[in-house]
Amino acid sequence: MKYEALNSELFIINRAKFANKLKPNSIAVFNSNDEFPRSGDQSFNFKQNPDFFYLTGIDQEQSILIIFPDSPNSLYKEVLFLRQTNEHIAIWEGHKYTKEEAKKVSGIQHIYWLDDFWNIFPSLIHYAENVYLNTNENDRYAHTVPYRDIRFIEEIRSKYPLHKLERASV
């Protein structure tokens, strides 16, 4: 962790406010920002997606948040997916959140490793009518390289063309 964690109650309240704005039977997915390579063996300092941080307090790459208030299974109303770490990653990239640390920081009780995302997400999306996705729609910014949110939106459109996509604006 880069700095002392804030009280998780802030992020619990932020998620509740956001969830209250969703249409019924909606699922929302937020991705952390990409890591940007500086050279073959170095990356620029990571800067988290501000919407992802606002909802989770997690400042770590390769993370995904699902908010699904109407999930038929209470385990999946709020789910956080993190990259599984090990000693090698810790040495070369620095500390990464454990599941327990992420629970303490975010207040999210159901945390899985990122490798489980595509095993869990397809079973959830079929219960949703609307899919809220995050993107930086900004008239001052025209992306030339498809960043994580853009790639994820294209993947969802390809795999689930009949779902209605909505813009998640936190």
C-alpha cells in the first residue's frame, strides 16, 4: 500500500450511493487502470482510475469491481477481483493486497482472485438487463490506444450483444 488507508465506511457509502442510481436488474463493472510500460523492464508509476478508487479505496492494478444490487445470490452483490500475488511479484513490483487487506480497505466482503473473473461474471450477467460500464467520455480526450475500459466494453459487446449497455458515471 502506498499510503495509510482511509476508513472503509467512506467507500461503503460511495458504493451504496452509486447502487441506488442503477436501474433495476443492473450490473456495473469497473476496471482499474492499465499499467503503462516505460521500457522493456520498467513501467510508469501506476495511477488508479479515480472512479474505481472512489468506490473501493483500492489503489492496485489488475483489479475489477462488480456491483449488482439485484443479484439473486447475495455473494455477488459486491465483488472485488484482485491479481493474486506471490513473493516474486512482491520483490519486483512491490506489495499487493491480500484478500484480508482488501476487505479492510474497501469494506467489500467477497473478494476473489482475478483469474476467477471470467468463471463468475458470465453466470451473473445473464441475470442482468442493463450493464453499466465505465469509460472516459471526454470532449478534451480522444483515445488513440484502447485502454482497459475500452477493451472491456468491446469484449462485453462481442460476448453479450443483446444486453443494454449504460454509462456508469460516478
